[in-house]
Amino acid sequence: MLKLKVMKILMLGWELPPHNSGGLGVACLNLSRALANEGADIDFVVPYTADHSDIKFMNVVSAMKLDPLYRFGLGAYDSNKIEEVIFPDASQQKLISIREVQHKYCEFIEKYLMEFKPDVVHAHDWLTFEAGVIAKKNFGLPLVAHVHATEFDRSGMNGGNPVVHAVEYEGLMMADKIIAVSKATKKIIHDRYGIPWDKIDVAYNSLDEGFVTSDYSFKADHYKYIEAMKEQGYTVVSTVGRFTIQKGLSHMMHAAARAISKEPKLLFVFAGDGEERDELMKLAADLHITNNVIFTGFVRGQRLRDIYEISDVFVMSSVSEPFGLTALEAAHHGNVLILTKQSGVAEVLRSVMEYDFWDEEKLADEIVAVAKSGALKAALKNGISHEYLRISWDDIAKKCLSVYNEVRKHKRNNF
């Protein structure tokens, strides 16, 4: 019987849990696990050194001796700081920038490929695209570029960093195939970078496997005040994420003020941190709604899940959200979802309420409608419970393998 050849994948990423500052690392971990279950042999390269011994299904490789402590909040989500010297190198002798880390990452990949001979190189987002291009140019390897977010998304569609745009453009042009996390992201890649439609495939993200299978139980001690407010009849409305222009949180705060004026028993929980934190706190004070607004700071793990569990409504207010895994996490905990029409996850969920990110009045009306109508709340919760797990990482892995085979076939036909 003919034995199928194991496909060797060089995965270029910037983070893996628990050393992640956002959803990029979570998506990479789950995709890699699903690919390994399909028989792929994966070397996953990260730019820092950390203990990933708990990951048994692939080989995690450190490109440089960078402490993962300095990964939190840097790099993938703060491209305006890419050339600032913001964290120490391994020798502690000087501060280095994200661009310097990227250059060292590229040097490592070039040396690594002298020995490791993968079938396909899979690069995640602009941070690793340059290394992927080196793999294609210098070693003739098929390149798949996976776009979880573009610089247009991160800048709230307001231009962004020209250096990042240049890196993204070269990576997308040089890639043999592109995987986008939503149709909305595919359209941005096509419209803003001029990439042909047929070069871009869509593969939606799914919920973190560990999030579904882990043994979770709510710890009321974490949020006693919120529990007390719920007992008094308050509806809890939450949002989770980075406090950046991309997330549209100032619009949400204005909508909160409108909603509270119509329904005083609303409590808004802003979970996260970022450059707009102080601005949002001041805005809440200026709108005279501080008694109805709670800022938790950055949360993860148990405390993050407790926020979902205690919430009634989850709002994703993003100006541009390529996908939005937090919406799936909130749905898993039985939240009613209100999503902007500019979010990719809205493409796969039907039992949600939607609005344009700028339409503060409509968001306020939708929040009030859910708070006042038990029937509406129950119908949306029941509907979403049948939808949020329709896409699995196994399906996404099969899609990726199909793309890998396509680019390998294209390479053979051109030699």
C-alpha cells in the first residue's frame, strides 16, 4: 500500500499562547493543532524564547533570545511604534525596535532554511511577510500569506503606517496564495492592494478548542459589584478588546450614554487596555455616566471568562474587524451579540443584531430593546446557541491543506 508523504510546513508567526497579546496567537495555535491532526509536520517560528513544552503537536522554534514579557501589547497591534526603541535585547545592552526584531527574524529564517526543507511556507500577517518573501525568493518555496488583519483595519481605515503598507503589499504580491479570515478582509486586500480576487481564499476562524473543552466554573468573587447590580435588575453590556481606534469604543461610549438616558438600569463593562484608555475614562465622565461604566483593565483566562459569563449583551463596536473571535467566546457564554456590519464574524452568524459602527443611536436602541424585552433576549440567545460552532478548525485546516496542494502543484508546473 502506497504511503502518503507527510507535508512539511514552515509556519511563520509572531506569538503563541500564553505569550500572546491578542487573537493572532490563539488562531495560529488552533490552526496548527488542526493541521497536525490532519498529518502535517509543522515547524512554527516565533521571535522570542519561551517554554512551549506543553505544545506536543508541532516543533516551536525560537528565532532570537527575546524575553516574551516584552511581547505583550507590542508588534502586531501597535504598528505606529514599529521603529521606536521600546524593549531590551537579550544582552540588555541596548533597546531595540520591532523593525530590528523583524530583521533578525528574517536572518534566522534564511539560516534555518539552509537545513530545514519545507514543502510550503505559511506566513501570518505583516510581521512575518518579509521572512516569507525571503523563503520564496532565495529558496524557491511556495508562499501562503495568511491575513488576520491589514494595516487599514488597525488604523480604523484612516491610512496607517506607510512602512507596514509597503511590507503588506510586497508580501501579498509575492505570495502564491492568500488566505483571508473573512470576505470583508478579502475585499480590503483586493480594493486597497489590487490583488486579484482568484488569488484570495476565505477561511473563517473558529472558537479556541481549549475555550470549549476546558473545565470552567464561574467565580462570583471576581465581580461582586456587577453581581449585586444584576440582582437589582441591571442589564450588563460588555465589550472586550484593545482600546484602539480600530475598536470604535468612543462611538460605543456615546451610544451607552444614549441608552442609559432611556433605560437607567444598564451597566457597561469595558474589559481591556490600550492607548485610548484615559480618553475613554474622560469621555465617560464628560457624559456623566461613570456610575454605569466599569473599566476592568486587561484580563485573560478565568477573569475574562467570568466577564462573558456575567454579561447579558456583548457589543463588538469595531470600525473594521477582520473576524472577531471574542464574539464567538461571548456566544459560548450565552450572550446576546450586537455586532457592527464592519465585522467579519457577522458574515457567519445570523442570530445577532447589527449596526454601522458610526450609528450610535441605532446601537443605543438595540441595547435598550434587548434590556426591555425578555422575549427578544431569549430568541437571540437560543438562535446563537445553534450557530457559533458551525465552523470548526478541522474545516479550516482542510481548507489550508487544499491551498497548500494548489501552490505546490503550481510550483511543479512552472519548473
